[in-house]
Amino acid sequence: MNITVYFQQIFKNRPFCLFLLSSFFLFLISQFYFLAQVSMILDITKSTILLGTVLMVMAVPRLIILPLGGILTDKFSEKKVLIFGYTSLICLLGVLSLLVTFNLLSVTVILVFAALFGISSALILPATYSIVPKLVDETVLQSANALVQFQNQLSFFIGPAIAGLLLETVELGIFFLLMLLLIILSLILILYIKPQTDENNKMEDKSARSKGFGDVIKDPTVVMLILFTAMLNISVIGPQQVGLPVLAESHLKMDTKGLGYLLSTFGLGSLMGVVIGGILSNRKNNLVTLFLLAIQFGVIWAGFTFITDIRITFVLLCLTGILIGVINVLFITALQTSSPKYLLGRVMSLQFMGSTGLQPLSYFFTGLLISLTSLQITFLIAGLIIFVFSIVLLASINYLKINKNSEKVFDGIRERG
């Protein structure tokens, strides 16, 4: 099946198209809310320290509630959790728009709503990514994930620009009202989605409702993939967000505009990588491809800061963006296909904990390493971690296959006995 047939099959899938549009609105709302928070805090206090506090207040409850979001997703179904999560956002944005309209905003109000917004997003995130395999056939799952990833990345590009334009032209209360209308539209779209039901998993679904995360950690492939994303995020997000500004200012002698070009180059590469990931055919050895790409990424990530030529730096940064985009698509597809459907909510919640939860640590250790050593050594260490870890995981694939086959043999012997 060629790529044209893949995407034709996807876009003929009405439930997935409704979900795709609904999730795109959600991604945009996340960007809008972030910009609105920045505007409210700076207007009231002019304090950048307090802005950091608000972001932390949003992140901590999200991290704590994520496991609960996964459990609820597996227990009640993705659609029900999404409906509940979207409804909670409607209530939050509705109340907040009233508070803004009647000039009742305060720092305390902003902090409370930041925490509540973080909790709502923690409920929505696992359901958003675990519902995809239940909307499309496994043969087009990789392409479907690429579309979700593409619009997520796209929201980072166009979301802040649209939000900034709206904040300049309309009052804050109207801005929240527009967000409210957008999330209501998202909820209406979700109501018309009908996920596929897997008859083979009905008994597993019932038994899974009373369990926690025990079955998740019993699967070595799932554990390996969750460790992989944790390692990748701690080695990439800190150097990207903390290291690239240092690279632009200290080594390439670029101003803020130049830094914007650097970050945009990486982002553009990520978008291209997501598209490539969607075009790649679905293969049984996707794990091998995933870890081979990660090894290549680690090599470039470790060495590109030693390059002093600006043009080569931009090319390598775009290439790393492409690689990380493809890796993200292959990773999420591998995780979905390796996990039993009745555990997908919990698996996705652990995946988000492993990625977003480690970001503050990545920021801290990146800053610490740069101050104690140098920018080049910091990127070298980060790249070597990715390189070595990916080689170890690549080497362990055959062991996992042998181990699983042995378990099947022993299970057959027990049944005959």
C-alpha cells in the first residue's frame, strides 16, 4: 500500500478526522492559554519570577494527576475521559472569562486556575494519545500518529502568533470567550466520535479496571520504550532550551533574532521529520529503525556545537530536528502497538510522566554542566548518553524476542500438562 492510499484511507475515516480537528483545537487552546497567562501576570505584577511560579504551579499538579488520568482512561474509555476533560475546561474558561470581564483577577486566582488547567490537561493527555489506535486500523496507525504529531508541532508555530494578534486586537475577556467557543466546538466533535471495540479485549478490560500499573511494568518492551523517551527528553529538551541560547550568544555571536532563527530551524526540521515519519511504510522492525535513528541523532547532537561555521550549524540543527520528528512518530507508534489496548491509558500516562516530568531536571543539569564545564562538553555528554543508551536498547531487542518466545513455549507446555 503506497502513501497516497494510506492517507486516503485515513481521511475517509470520519471518527478519526473529527478527533484530529478536535485535538488541533485543543493544542491551539494550550498555546492560547499560555500566552494569556503571560499577559495576565506581566500586566498585574510585571514579575518574571512569578511567571515561573505560575508555570510550575501548572506543571506539578499535571505530573501528579497523570497516572490517575491513565487509570481513568482504561477504566471508563478514552471518549468518556475526553468528554469529562473538555467539559472541565469549558467550566474553567467560562468562569475565568467572567472574572476577567468584571476585573476580579488577582495573583491567587491566576495560580488556582493554572493548577486546575494543569489537572484538566493531565486527564486529557493519556486519552488523546491512547484513542488513536482505536480509531484507525493498525496498517495506517503510523501515518495517523504523524498527522497528530504534525498538528501538535504546527500549533507551536501558529498558536503563539494567532494568540499574540488576538491579544493586541481584542480585550482579554473576549479572548477567553473565543477560547471557550473553541473548546465547546472541540467537545461537540468528540461527541460524534465512535472508537472501535476490540472483542478480544473485553475480558481483559474488565479485569484491568481493578488493577494499577502492575501489568505495564511486566512488559519489558513497554518499559524499554518508556525509559527510552525519558532518556531522550532529559538529553534533548535542556540542551535545546538552555544550550541553544548560549550557543547563539556566546559562540555564534548572534542576537535574539538569530536565536529565533536557530529555534525555528530546529522546529521546521521537526515538522519535516513528522511528515517523513508518516510517509515511511509500517514495518515490523520499527524498533530497530527507531534506535538506529536515535544513534545517528546522538552522534550529531554530541558534535554539532564544535562547528564554528554558522551555515553548517543551521544544516545540522535542521537535520537533528528531522531525526527527532521521525523518532517521535516511530516511538509513539511502537508504544501503541506494543501495549495491550486495555493498558494504553496507563502506558501513555507513564510516557508523559517520563517526558514532561523530567524536563525541569534537564533544564537544571544543563545549566549546571554549562557553568561547570562548557557548552560543547554539555552537548557531548547529552549526545553520548543518547548514543550509548540507544545501542544498548538496540542490542536488547533480540533478547526480548527470545525471552518472549521462550515464555510462549513454556506456556504451551503448561497447557498440555
